[in-house]
Amino acid sequence: MTTSALRTWLAAHDCETGSRGQAVKKLRLGEFDPAGKYGYAEVISELRQGLRYWIDADRDPDAFKHATVLFRRSDRRKRQAIDAARLLELRGG
């Protein structure tokens, strides 16, 4: 798990990075079911995996944590946006 794993993860989540690729601006984590077995834990777990790849590629964790995370709940049409740092502080991933 190095830079190639990180690139694959970022591409899978339609990530927007800064001009030099050293900071994440937006991540799109897709749709999840908040009433399902895992609830928000799905989003948190996926985000933590991305952070692990980011750190393994020797990038600054704070540059990842400042991203805006976009996801859609299956029970709502509108996307939700939340700071990555806030999600990473929650339990459940």
C-alpha cells in the first residue's frame, strides 16, 4: 500500500486535490443506508481507509482531514457535505 493504492482509492472516490496533489479538497463517498446494518459507520470506515492510504504514501494527515466529504443517504435525494475531520472523530468505523 503506497502511492498506487492511494491513487486508486482517490480515483474511486472522485477526489479533488490541490494543484500539487498534496491536499484533498473534496471526496465523494457515494450512497449509503443510514438505517442499514452499519449506518454512518460505512462512511467513517471508508474515510479511515483513505486516510490510512494517505499516511502510507507519506502525506500530511491534516491535508486529508481538511477535505469536504460528500455522500448521499439512501433515504434522501440531496447530498450531504461534512468535514472529514468531524467524521473521523466519530466512533463507529
